[in-house]
Amino acid sequence: MFLNILTLFLHVLTVSSLTLFALRLGREALVAWLALLIVAVNLFVLKQITLFGLSVTCSDALAVGYLLGLNLIQEFFGQKFARKTVWITFFISLSFLCLSQIHLAYRPNGFDTTHSHFSALLTPMPRIIFASIFTFLLVQFFNIILFSRLSNHTSFAGRTLITLLTSTVLDTLIFSFLGLYGIVANLPHVILLSIAVKSLVSLLSVPFVMLSKRVMKHETV
């Protein structure tokens, strides 16, 4: 279990650092990075691990990384572009679903050893993707609106943390019931620990929010 906790911290550090690096490259790179994250979230959510004695999935750091990236886009490139980013990543999710189901439709020959593994990973995809899409659109637009409402009342770090915490709770509750019910071993464990882990990840991401200001200041010099 200690190794999983250590891996989680490394995961947060990696995702947050790559998000800042994408920001440094420009808004196109950040959108591409978020598109990759949304595909990875839907795929990696199928793996179950144990953290602090409870069952949880492996995608929490990725989900918070996506919300962090979306907040960075809204802060530096505006609400209109943030909304466009949501629709772009929505398109990527649907495209991945289509491609994965076409891939499964091919009949393997006698030499293939991978089809059963692909089937185990990709067969739950339609349910997970549709649950993800519904949750995704609801939570992302909620996140954009809340972030905008807080812009005149809190600091960048403050409103980022508030929106991350609020959105992750909403995201976890909706997606867990729609996408994971009957798939994971213990849904209440997944919900409670996912909220706890995502809240911890959100807190750990705050220093990267502050670093983003320096990254963009350096970019404009």
C-alpha cells in the first residue's frame, strides 16, 4: 500500500508538471494534453487499487489534472476558449469510443494473443464513455461558470482550489453511479476515497497554479 501512496504522489507531480509544460508551449499544446488526459481517464479508471485500506481507481490524479488544465486555459486564454476546449475534448472522447469499438469488431486469427485483453479493456468503454460524457459536460461547464463567478472575489490560486474541490466531488458522485456501478468491487469505498484523494491532489496542485503565473510571465517577457 505504501508503494501505491508513493506512486500517487509521483503521479500528481508528473501530471501537474506536464500540464505546466504544455501551458509553456502554448494553448494548442495544452488543449492536446487535455485531450490525451480525457482518453487516459476513461481507460485507466478500470484498474482498481488499494489506498489507505480502501478500493479506488487509478484515474484520480488524471481527472484533477484535467480540471487544473481547464482552469489554466480559462485564466490565461479566456472563458470562450475554455468552452471550446470542452467541446474539443468531448469530440475526442466520442472518437476514441468509435475507434475502440471498430477495433474490437475485427476477428482475431489463430496467431493473435491480444484480443481478449483488448476486449477486457474496451468492452466496458461505451458505458464508461457515455457516463463520462454526461458527467464531463455537466461538470466542466459548472467548473467554467463557477470559476468565472469567483474571478472578482478570490485570488487565482483560491478560485482554482475552490473549483477543483467542488468539481471533483460532483464529478466523482455522478460518474461513480453512472459508470462504475456493478463494475468496481466496492462503490462506496471508491466514492469516499476518490473524493479524499482528489481533494488531496487538488491541494498538492496549488503550488503548480502559482508556478503557472511565473511560466506565463516568462512567456510574455
